Amino acid sequence: MRYLYDPSPPQPGIRANDDVRSSYEEYQRESYAVKNVLIFAISQSFKRKCIHLTAHEIYTRHTAMFSRAPRKLQYDDDVHFFEASLNKGQSVSSHVLKMIEYVEILEKHGCQISQEIVIDRVLHSLHEGFAQFRVNYIMNNVNKIIQEVHGHLIQAERDMQACWSVKKDVLTGLRNVRQLAKGEVDLRVGNGARVAAIYKGTYMQKVSLL
């Protein structure tokens, strides 16, 4: 790090001994290597301005820029966590694992995020297919960690896929299908519970008469 903080020593004079010359040459050699690393890390527009500078000169002239770099990285990671969302057709398991990864990255930046906030952010990021799951979790005041919620979301996704599969099979046999508005048709099932009909249509079935 001395090549960043310490300026280049003066060039040895004619009468300088071998130790002084050797020290100067080592500094120039190592400073040049550090300088190349810095130039590689900065933007293209700065590279042309820094090509003839030492590592120390580059660092001192652009300290503000380098000091802001970690903050910029944290900001980008914050955005990834707080703007992540699950779209329909995407795996909820992969989505939650990615959210957990974002949390771990933020913790490396020194951010401490409670499990409650992590779970709330994950629930908020889900698409409307998980609306009932979200309501049930919040209303029942379930106290779980994100890994447990992850497992429940995987099961909820499987249930939705199974439900859609059954719905698709039923709709395949219907003719003149029309989607009903909410509350347009209500039915009572065997246990007396009221359920809303979603689709209306005619189901044709051939009957063999003996």
C-alpha cells in the first residue's frame, strides 16, 4: 500500500550508492504494477489522463472516486434486494434463494436485516398468484425463518400447478366457455360452504343407450 500513500522518491543522483538505486528501482517497478491495476479498474475516460502518472498520483487525485466505490456497490446490492420480483412462470424456489443471497451480500456490507423484514420483502416480491398465501401468512401472524417460508412457498407453487392442471382438464371438455365476474354465480358445496364459480360453459358427454 506504500505505493499508494507514499510519493515516489527522488531519482538517485550520480553519487548515489547501490542500495539507494536498488530501492528506487524497486519502488518504480512495484509502483508501475500497482498503477496498472488502478488504471484497469477505472473508467476509460480516466485512463488516458492517468497513463503518465504514478500509482500515488493516481490515488491522490482520484481518492474521492475510489472511496465512493464501496458505497456504489452497496447501493447496487440494495437495489437488487428491494426491487426483485417474481414473475409468473418463474420458479419461486430460485427466486427465494436469490433473495437470500442478496441478504447475505448486504450483511457483508454491514447491514443487519431482521428475518421479519426479509420475509415481508419476499412476500411483497411475489406475483398475485401467491396473494392468498401472503394474506394467510400475515393474518395468522406466523413466526418462521425465511428457510421455512421457502419450503411453504414451494408447496404452495405445487398446489397451484396441480389446481391449474385440474382446471385445464375441466375446461378442455367445456363448450361456449365464459369467465364469470366475481359474485356473478355462487354455489354451495356439500359442507354448506359458499364458493364462487369462475367459468360457465356447456359440457357435452356421450351416453350409450342399451
